[in-house]
Amino acid sequence: MTPSVLDKAEALPVHSRTPPEWARAALADPIALLIDHAFLEKKAAQNAIELLTRWPGEWMPGWIETMTGVARDEAAHLAQVTRILTRRGGRLERGHRNAYAKSLRTLVRLGGQEEPLDRVLVSALIEVRSCERFGVLATVALEDGGDAELGALYKALFSSEMGHYKVFLRLAQKIAGRSNANARWEQLLAAEAEILALQEPGPRMHSGLAR
């Protein structure tokens, strides 16, 4: 039997699991969720370009192609999300706060080879959590019959986010070696779960659970 999107999401290495109740609450305000999602896609594209700008090809053959490929994918996702947002009467905001991503960035050790390693791994963290949440959103939206359009969107984007998280993890292993990168990855996964648990609830991709 082919694994479902939810089965694949549950196999991801995150240290906490998102319940269906979170997705139902988020989908109850689709405009706010889409605005937040669009901002995340925009930041993801900018992040790939920033990584390329700060470290323009030192690490390995294919680094430039990989970063530009990720940026292209994320820009395409931004276009998909904003089309749906606009059609539903919403619009992209000029500014947008993301306490989750801000907290993750504090985990980056600045200076030396540790900084690019941590920046790449934090990128992987955001991708793997987004992937997990896309899986839950897709399942709830499609199975509950609440929003077939968003269910199809998140089901389609699930595989792309899965690919991006794996790309960033492989890059980290090339930068620092497999054992060093994997050890740091486990530390950051644990920290990410703690950070996510502290987020306020609401219709955002990386919001916390209702208390």
C-alpha cells in the first residue's frame, strides 16, 4: 500500500507531532494562513540567495546550482500561494513577524565554520517542520472536506518541502562531515520542538497549540 501524506509526515524526524486539531484551527482562517504561508515562501527564497551571497561557492561543486534551484522553487511556491490568496480577496503584507524563525536563528553559532553549518541546518529545520505541517493540513483539508483547494496545495507542496529539507541536510553533512552534522542536527531538532511549543496559537504555519 502506498504511504499517505500523513504517514510520510509522521515519519519525519521532528521531535514533536502536530495534531489534526491544530490544522482544523489554522484552516478556519484561510486568508490569515495564506498570508503567513506566502511570507514564509518569500523568506525561504531570500534565505537561499543570502546563503549564496555570503558563501558564494566555497563548499562544494553544485553549491551555486543547489541554492539557485531552491530559490527558484520557493519563488514558484510564493506565486502559487499568492494566486490563491488574491483570488480569495487577500493580499500579501508588507511586513510580517515570525517569532518561530527568529528564535531558531538564535541557535546559530556565529563565526568560523560552525556558522554556515548552523545556518544550513536551521534552514533544514524550517523545511522539515513546514513539510510535517503541510502533511497534516493536506490530510485534514481533504479528509474533512473543509477546503479541497488548500488540501491539494499542501499535498502538492509536501514533496517539495521534503526534498528541500533533505538537500539542506546533505549540504550540512558535506560542510562539516556526516557525524558532526548529524550530531548537531539532533541537538537542533530537540531545540526546535521546544521553540515550537512556546509559540502562540493562531492561523500561522509555525504557530503553537491552543493552551
